[in-house]
Amino acid sequence: MRWLGLVLLGPALWAVVFSLVYGLHGTLCATASGPEDLGRAARLALVGAWLLGIAAFLPVFALIPERSGQAANLPRIGLWIGLVATLFTLFPVTVTTSC
Amino acid sequence: MSDTSLTPRTGTIAPNPPRRALALHRELQSVWANDRGLWGQMTAVSHTTLGLRFMATAIIFFAIGGILSMLIRAQLASHQGAFLDTELYNQIFTMHGSIMMFLFAIPMLEGLAIWLLPKMLGTRDMAFPRLTALGYWCYLFGGLIMLTALLFGVAPRDGWFMYTPLSSAAYSPGINADVWLLGVTFVEISAIAAAVEITVTILRQRAPGMKLTQMPLFAWYMLGTSAMMLVGFPPLIAGSVLLEIERAFDWPFFDPARGGDPLLWQHLFWLFGHPEVYIIFLPAAGVMSMMIPVLCRTTILGYGAIVAAILGLVFLSFGLWVHHMFTVGIPHMALAFFSAASVLVAVPTAVQVFAWIGTMWKGSPQLHLPMYHILGFFLTFVMGGLTGVMLAIVPFNWQAHDTAFVTAHLHYVLIGGFVFPMMAAATYWMPLITGRRRVKGLGEAAFWVILIGFHGTFFIMHLTGLMGMPRRIDVYPDNPEWVWLNLTSSIFSFVLTIGFAMFVLDLILQATLGKRESRNPWRAPTFDWAMPIPSPNYNFASLPTARHLDRDADEVILPLARGEGILPGAPNGRRELLVTRVGDAQPDHVGVLPGNTALPLALSASIGVFVLLMLASLYALAGIALVPVAVLIWVWVRGMAPGDNLASVAVTPGLRLPVHHHARASLGQSGLVAFLVANGTLFASLLFGLAFVSVVTPGPEAPISTFTPRTTAIALGLVTLAVGLASACVAWSGRHGAAMLALLLNLGALVVLVWMAATQLDDPTRHARDALRAVMAGYVGLHLLVAAGMAAFALDQFRRGEITVDVTGAWPALRLWQRYTSVTTLVTIGVLTAQAVMS
């Protein structure tokens, strides 16, 4: 069961970070005065949440046993899937118009 | 309790001595066979019977949906078609989509999993056979309600995704939309039931020693699918319940004039709707992963990569739903999030396609009939996937949204990614179903006619869409330039239909006229072929163990038939199977399954009565109709009582295992956990609705609340205290007194909640915020009621002596439910308090 949990950990972390940043973005847009951009503070909050989410992956890599073989590789691949998905899908917080 | 001394490592399990196969078969048949005649069909709970019945019924619905599509194509063949009027056309295209999605694709994959999984995993049945039967009857009755509505001209007409406000009472009077909302929700009972038992069966019923990393890939795919169903279907159910309440009682969840938001429906629908595409695709990909290596005489390339790809798909598919809503005016950054996720999801899909191509490359592909359909899949699905990537790009999506291009794309994905693999699977597993060989020639011809008919119909539809033709229009008098394209599509659609008819005829000929087939005709290495053909209800005379893994099915057929595996025959006259642990699949205990019963039929019929009364707007009577539902559920659970036979079971010489009544982690306990995952997602969907209406919806401000803060705070404090104490009672003690206390505390909390709803909550019809508060209160109240019912059931079990030091009875289930109820009650109170304070 622990192994299954480790396999699911990476994508689950992505799901959490994605939901948090998406929710934060919606909340900031709802409270913004203008229709276009949120301003520097809100942008920093979004980028900060994204970076914190990425940072959350780093200690989790230490949880994976340093063995080789399929059983050890799958949790590692799961973490990479989560990390790459977090990097790629939330990258827009740095470059696009906010609202 | 499970005695660990009784459960040694599987490597030490000694084989049973060989017995006469025929005697074992007769012994098992007397226990596992269906009753005779029509009554026997109505009371059957066997996964073999019900899996096939699910698939057969789904094929019938597919045929009906196909006939509707021919009517659509006949109407569109000319620009001023007079074949159907607009009202009927709307009903027909809505029913076509709804049937294909809810009454064909999902039940088909459920049926396939129910029929195939136990055979592949080396067990005798699904975890909850009565639930399988309940799911089937709910599916059938729900489908019949929708079809009957079509015959009477009151079928849904607002498109298969039922967008509000078009589907709201103001714009869709009558019962048409209610038929969809109630009928589909009725059918979804079967989806949730299937998801629960697929999850539990895969995690707890694998052959001893079959680790997760040794499972056949189909089981991995189905584990991913069932997890997605547990999380994906509740948002749809939540949305359907909210919309039905809005239509029935005027609670304005989606009415912008009263603080609601039509976009909330779209979010809830597509939170289900996009994962649904992968829910349909993953089982199809699962059968591909099983068939391709066998038909190429090799092993699958990249097992680990495929498992990782499944993992990625399962999660990423929940981050895409907004790509169906790119044109509704959501913020740019959100568009970018979902566009990125939509592009990213192509990667794990491509990993699988390349793994299959690589497997074919390293093996020696043989062009048997299933391989024709596999090649048809590659061609069609890859094209559909590429147009999917095009639609994931926002600027293109804005141009192509709601055009025939999208219709073409979704048919390439669904027919390419589901129907072709299912046809391959049907031709591959037909010998195991019928025991007969196919009649050569017709199947190949059917394939070519289907392939030509499909691409002739839908490839051209891309062009029609790019020329600007919207979906769902019945005439286009001002656009004669679309006529030749539509006429061509219509002609080929009839070719496609002829092809499907030929395919079904081929199956019928095989079932009726085919010569006797030999065992394991494909020389496959998996357990599903290590049994007699056609497969008996019990699958295996004795269950396979670790030493049967990684051997050709041919080598293990006879030893298993002679009882040399584990748990041979049915010496106790009960339906027994082995329950193993989640991670390492070590033997844990023996599960005793219920026999044939009409209870699932009766329960689904009583739910059907409730649905019909709701459709007739007889709400008071509908409430009363829930009483027999509750009574039947009580009878159902009473059926799980241990009875007299609690003795441990000898599964091999020298190894006895306890029966499930003594087990700490029974199948029922695992099933409840899976159900609570789905229930938790439903709860989260309601919270999402509350947050959406509170934060994002631009509608009018909510009126000032009229509740008395002091009184409300005291009442909420009492509810919190009561559920907290009830939870503590059942957690710390397993005694009669604790059950009584839990019953009283839950009932007390319920009374306070009802009083508060009656006196303190604002009128739910005046604003969406108030309506959502009332729904949240109703959710908590329902859970308190169920917790009280479970405590009463436990009390009854104490009275009957069915809960003892060694026998857990319903107590673990009560403890889990009570804990869940406490958490959701506290979260609800916290969220509603925060919302009240902030507003």
C-alpha cells in the first residue's frame, strides 16, 4: 500500500499545486479592480505559489528507496511526471495576462 | 481476527493433490451456477452472466443510437431537409449523444471489466456480486426510461451536455430535461457501483503472489479507469442533482438573475466530461495492451513506461476540463493553464502508442481479424488525437468551437479509441465467450466496410466544420456550399451502418454456427485463457498461485482444473474466493460471496419508482418511495450476516484461512473506502459550487441573511459536539452502549440541524448562496441519518450476537462512516461560517 502511495505521490502533488494556483488566480481576479492585470503583488503571489509547489517536490524525492528495478522506478517516474506537469502547466503564471 | 500464523508466504503454499476434474466441475457448478429459466436470469449475480449481459445490452443501445444517427444524417443530407422537424431533431441528436456516452460506452467498458477482470486476475467473481447485479438493473431501467421518453416525444432536447440556461425550467419546460437528469443519474449508480468493485477486485483479489507490478496491463488500465470513475462521476451527479432541484423547487443555482451562474454547470459537467473521454479510452487501451503482444508472438515493450503513462493520464485528464470552455470568457491565464495541460496529456498517450508500435516491431505480427481492428484503431485514433492537439490551442479552438470539426474530432477519438478496440476485443475473446470458432470471411469484410464508411463520414466533416458549419443545426438554407460535403457524409454513414450490421452478424454466426474451438486458441499467457471454454461461472476449479504466474496458460489449465491450485472446489457448499493483501498479494482470508438473489432487481425497481415519481412531479410520494428503498438496503445488509458457519477454511494441505467475518480488512471495508472517495468528491464538488458562486459569479449581491447569529452559533456548536462525541464513541469502544450513544447523538444532531434549517436558514429560492447553504445542510443531514441507521443496525447485530470479540459485524463500517460524517460536518460548518463572516 505504501508503494502504491509513493507511485501516486508525484501526480497528486501536481493536482494539489494546480488546484491551489488555479484557485488563488480565480480569487485574485475576483477581487481585482481592473479587468486586465492584477499588479505586481498578485503576480508575485502566483509565481511564489508556483515556485513553492515546485520546491515541495524536492524533499519528496528523498522518500523513494535507492533501489533499481520496476518497483523502485515507478514511484520515481511518478514524481518526475508530477514535477514536469507542475513546471509546464503552471508556467503561464510568469508570462500571460492575469485576468 | 486474521491469524497471521495461518497465512504463510505464497512461496511455501503446497499444491493440493490432484482430483478428478469432472467431479470438481460438478461440485462447483452446483454452487456457482445460475438458477434455471427466466427467474434464474433475474436472480443471477455471476460476473460472467452479468458482464456479458452488460455488453449485450450496451450493443443493443449502440444499435439504437446508431439508428438515431442515421436519422440525423438523413436530415442533413440536403440543406433544407424536411425529414425531421426541429423539435424532433433536437431530441434525436441529444438522445444519440446521451445513448452513446451513458448507455453504450460506459456500460460496455463496465461489462468488459466485470466479465474479464476476475478471469485475468485468477479469481472467481467480482468483490460484490449483488452490487454488479444492482448496477445492471439500474442501467437497464434508467436506459428504458430515457428510451420510453423518446417514444412518447418527451426525450431530452438540449444536447448531451445539457447546458444551462437552455436546460433550466424557463427555457426547457416539460419533463424532457428531467428525463435526462434523473435517467442519467439513475444509470450512474451502475457506474459508481462498478468503479467500487473494480477497484476492490483489483487491489484485493489478485492471485496470491501476483504483485501490482506483475498484474496484466489490463488490470492497471482498469485500476486507473475505476479511480477516475470514482472521482470523475460525482461532479456530474452533483451538477445533475442541483439542476434537478432548481427545476423542481426553483432553487437558483444556475440562474444569473438570482446569484447563480450557468458556468457552474459547465464546470461541473466538464469536470466529469473530459475525464470521461479517458475513462472510455483507458479500458480500450488496456485490451490493446493485452492483444498486441499475443498477436505479435512477443511480450509487451515498456511495461513500466505504460504504467507510468496510465498514471500520468489519470491525473492530467483532470486538469483539462476547461478546454471545453475556451470560448466562455474565462481569464487568459486560466486558458493558458488548461491549454498547457491539454497539450501535455498527448505525451503519455503517445508513450502508449509508441510502446504498441514497438511491440509490433519486435514481434511477428499476425494478421488475424483482431489485428485488422487494431490497425484501424491506430489509423483512426492517432488522427483524432492530432485534431485534439489542434483544439487544445486556444486561437484555433476559438475558430473551430461548436463546429462540425469538433464533431469529427470526437468521433475519431471515440470510435477510433473505443469502438475499434472493442471490436478487436470482441473478436479476440469470442472463443472464450461462446466456445466456438468464427466463420471466416465476413469479419474481414465488415472491417473494411466499417473503416471506409467511418472515414468517408467523418473525415469530410472536418472540412464541413472548417467551412463554418455549426453543430446541431437541422437545416442550412443559406449555405448550399455545405451540401455536397453533408451528402457525402450521409451516404458513407449508411455504409458505416451496414458495416456494423455485418460485424454483429459475424458474431451471431460464430455463436450459433461456429465449430467447436480448442482451448486457448491464441496461445495467450494470461489466466483468462487458463480455463474451460466457454468459461464457467466459477472460472477456475482451483485458484492459481505464485507458481502459476509467468507460465503459458496451456501449462496451467489442467493442473488448475484438477484442483492443484488453491481453494479447490466448493466443499462447504458456498461461493468462496481468496482475498489477498493490497501490495504483495499474500493470502489474507477467504471471502464468502452471496448466492443468487432477486434483491438487486427489487432494490433497483424501488429506486426506479422513486425516479418515476420525481419525473411525475409527485415529490411527496417520491419521498415516501424512499422508505422501501431503505428497507431493502437493510435487508441487503442483513444478508451479509455471518450465520452459523464461521469456521476457517482449508485452502491447501496445512493452510487454513479465516473467513471474512473474522477479517480486520474485509472486502466490504475496502469497498466502503472506495465509496467514500466518490462521496468525498461529491462533497468537494458542492464546496466548489459554493466557492464559485461566492467568489467568481458576477451576479447580484446576496440579500442580507436573516438568521440570528447567537442562536445559529449555539445550534452549530451542538451539532459539532454531537458528531464529535459520536465519532469518539465508535472509535474508542466496540460495545453495545457505544452503539446506543452513537445512535442518540446522530439523531440529536439531526434534530438540531432540521430545526435550524427550518428556522434559521434563509429561503433557498431567493439567491444561489442560500440555495447552496441549504444543499450543504441537506448533505450533512443525510449523512447523519445514515450514521444513525448504521448505529441502529449495529445495535441489532449486538442483540443477535453477531458482533463479538472475534466477529466485527458492521462495526468497522460504522466507525468509518461516522468519521467521514464528522469530518464533512465540521468542514461544512467551517466553510459556511467563513462565508457568512466574509460576506
